[in-house]
Amino acid sequence: MLNPRLSVSTLPSYHPPLAGREGLRLDFNENTVGCSPRVLECLRSIGGEQLARYPEREPVEALIAEHWQLAPEEVLLTNGIDEAIHLLCETYLEPEDEVLIPVPTFAMYELFAAATGAKIVKVQASDDFEIPTQDLLGTISEKTRLIVIANPNNPTGTVVEPEILLEVARSAPRAAVLVDEAYFEFFGETLLGQWRTAPNLVVARTFSKAYGLAGLRVGVLAGDASVIASVRRMASPYSVNGVALACLPAALQDDEYVLTYAAQVRQNREKLQDQLREWGVRFWPSRANFVLLHVGKLHSELVRAMRSQGILVRDRSKDPGCEGCIRVTVGSAQQTKCLIEALGVALTAFGILKRELSR
């Protein structure tokens, strides 16, 4: 019998509930209205000869570097942020190294790190889901080789101040410090370029969220040129597909589309949070395109009740510290109106909301 490595055989499974996603999909933090029309035009122009070629990502990396005012050697395109995380783990982690992960957060950090045989050290967030900075700094040791922080964090929507992130990086000079900025466009603060003062800092970005290109699977790892060169050694030269590479320039050229969508999401996020506040439903103020709220023991039933109204939301009750919580994506004004109405009906039906809904 062929057996996998022990570190692989003991990994927890990650099975996102992708099947049967019919209705208003507010469960995966996707762009809810689709990508830029310019990207669609580009897709229609792709011919068979172009698809027959192996993809070449370096010219597009140069465009992204110029767009973000970085050097091309500071940028690596990846097959979504997932591949960026995987490559970083494979580049820097040996068995018995330690990886510090504040939780709750994105599950793939732990999976990719644990697959290398490294020891996962989780730092539990406080009740308000703020990262306990002193606990995190106090956990850094000689064995620490990777620290991963999502900013804004998923599933909580909370953020960490740039000064704190830089303090973490400077306190662990032998560790790669990955700051995952998947939801940057809904927040607006970045650490791009800050590796010039903290060379072990690496930033991840994605085109899956605000840009609406989740189906094309494109992420970016950015950092000090020497770090990116090391990670590039681990990367397949063809991991980013040619269709994605053909469409990225069009996506980059339509800043107005992305900025407009992100602004609408921020506005609608505040409407949703204002309504939750008025209802007296506990939630955690978010800087991303989703909101985490507490509904108690009936979380599973409420998710099903929302589905019966044609709206998908995500049960996050199994995340550390998130017992009784669900996460809802914020989209357009009309989608948010539908979400609030359906959520009010479900909360009232289960007795979580005791009073009549405001009109």
C-alpha cells in the first residue's frame, strides 16, 4: 500500500461547500456583480492559437509592478493566493520549524504549513477578534520561520495597524512574515513596498475579490527581490494560465470599475452594520466585503432558512472563537436590501430578533 507522508495523512480536510450554490451567493466573499466589461471583451477576443501557447507571465508581472510602483523582480504571479501561500511554505519551512497563525483566520494557511511537517502555533484572538499583539510577539522563538496575518482578516473583517505588522516583522527577522491583503480594496491600507525596511515582509494580493476574477485564479506575491527570487525557484513557470494572463492587463486598466465597486460595497457594508446595530444583533465591525455576526445555537438552521429564501450565507461556527456565528458577503445596494429583508425574516422566525423590523 502506498502511504503519504505522515504530515499529509494527518492534515484536516478543507471542503468548501461549493456544490448547489443556486441563488444570491453571499457566502464566499466574491464580487457579486461580475468583472469589468473590458475583461469580458478581452475574453471574447481570445483565439485558438493563443490558447495553444504556453503562458508567459513575466510581461504581465512587469505591468502589475508598474501599476503598484514596484520593481518587476519584486512581483510573482501565482495561481490564486492559495499557490502563493503554498510556495512560501515550501520555500522556507523545514520539519519542526514553527509557524505562528493568529486565529480564527483562513484555513489554508495551516494546511499548507502543516503539510511541510512544521509545527503550527495558534494565537487565539481576543473576544473582539483583535490580534493580541503582545501574545503574538511573546510566542516568537528561534524556531519561528513563518508568521501569517490576513489584513483584513477572514472571517472577522478586523484589521491590524501597519505599525504593529511591521513590529512583528522586525521582531522575527529569521521568519517570513506574510500579510495577506486579499481584501485590500475594501480597506485601503497596504504594506506594499514596506519590505525595504523589513526585508522578511511579504504581501499577498488577489484578483479574486474586488476584481471579480475568482474563476481565473490569479494571485500576486510581492516582496524583497531576494525573497521573490527564492520563491520563484519553487514555482512552476506555467502555473498561471494563459487566459488569466491575457485578461489581467484589461482588469488593471479599468481602475474606475474596481474603485466604484469597492466604494459601493463599503457604503452597503455600513448600511448592513447599521441595521444589525438597530436590531441589537451582535456583529464585529468589518473592513472587508463581508460581516461576521452572532446568531447563537440556531446558526445552522438560520443558514438553511436563508437558503430557502434564495440567499446563501456561510456558517463559520466551527472557526476558533466563532461559535454561533455566520458570515455574510456585502454586494450591491439591491443585493444588500434583499439580504437585510431576508435576514430580518429569518432572525424573527427563530426568535433572535424580538421586535418588528424597521422599514
